Amino acid sequence: MTVQNGQSSYEYIYGVNPVIEALRADRVLEIFLSEKRKKGLQRILDISSKKGISVRIVEEDFFSTFPKGHQSIAARVKRKRLLDTASLLKEIGSKEEALIIILDEIEDPRNVGAIIRVAEASGTDGLIIQRHRQAGITPAVIKASAGAFEFVRIAEENNIKYGIRLLKDEGFRIIAAEATAKTFLWDVELKGRIGLVVGSESKGIRETVLRLCDEIVRIPMVGRINSLNVSVATGVLVFEILRQRLKGKR
């Protein structure tokens, strides 16, 4: 096994969509498929054959170490390189209407994966996550992203506050989403270069992070439950930004 920077050079992913998208991204080294699950996966078999990738038929017990949702398929893949904020900014360049989502200590890997999926669907330019006290990029996150992980730039920092400061230096306006904010989301012009901060499921955005933000907004709600799952809220926020940017362009 080759080791780079203290990590193996490969990892395992599971689930039909993550494996298909990893194949498209040329990350797959080997596929493991249950002997009971050959049917319905001809597309994966065809792509694997075309790319010369080995498909191993294994007993169902092979998947006992994977969480539920593995769909009896897994792959050994080359580890995707995560960026840092400076590298992310370099890849985005001088784009006038760039959008970066910043995750402040989100703990549930399913939420992180769902936010990655939102980012890909909306054309978001990248994510910044924290290296510690945050759900990292795991097979569970990749599965929850339904394959979107392959196509989203992700930067990792020891502390997102450093990343936020770099964004501000590059002309990004930092907008935080908090349920207690006085300003409604759609009362703010959301054009230009924006860093959108969303907070943890239990604590929201840390006070030290809020102090770095230029504006704080909330999603108006009229029901009896006054909060949304963080990935759902992120979807509402991001697509409002996209709506404003596309208005008048169609």
C-alpha cells in the first residue's frame, strides 16, 4: 500500500451512484460486487470493461463492514485530493459571481453529503470545511452526496476562520445564515462574490465566526417548527442566490 502524507493513497466507497460517478472521474481501481447483485448494474460492468477495471464478484458477507445503504457494491478508489482555501481561490480565479459554501462544524455526514449535492446541482464554486470537530470526507459523506462529491471543489482548513479571512481579502462578502437574524434572506442582494456560512446542527454558527461575517440572514418560516435541517436550509439559501443571479438572464 502506498502512503502519502500519513494517509493511504486509496480509499473505499460504496453505493451505485458514487461508484458510477467515481468511474466517470477515473478514480476507480477495483470494484467489488455481490454475487446476488449482478442484475441491474450493466452500466457499471460496461464502463469497467471499457476502462479495463477489475470487477470482483464477492459473497454478500464482504459488505458487512460497510454501513447500510451499500447496495451490495463497493469500489477501491484513488483518494481525491482536497484543496486548501488558497488553492481553491486560485482555481476559481477572478470570477465575478463566485459562491463558496463554508461549513461551521457540521457533524452529521449525511448533512455534509447532502450539502455537497446541493453545491454541485447549483454550480457552487467550492466548499470549505474544518479539519477537526466536523464530519470529514468519509465514505458515508460520499454516499450521501449521490456522486456529486466527484465534481465539487472542497478545501479543508484547521480553522474555517482563516479561510474566511482569505475570502474577504479576495473581495468575497461573507453571509451567515442564522435562525435568530432580523434580516430575511430575500431582502438582501446576493450577487457578486459570496461566502455563505452555515452552522452546526446543534449549536449553529459560532460567535467568533459570526463576527467575521458581513451580513446575517434567516429563512422566514410560518409553521410551528421554527428550524430546518441544515442541508435543507443550505439548499434554500443557495438556490435563492442562484435565482437572483439568473433573474433577467433567461
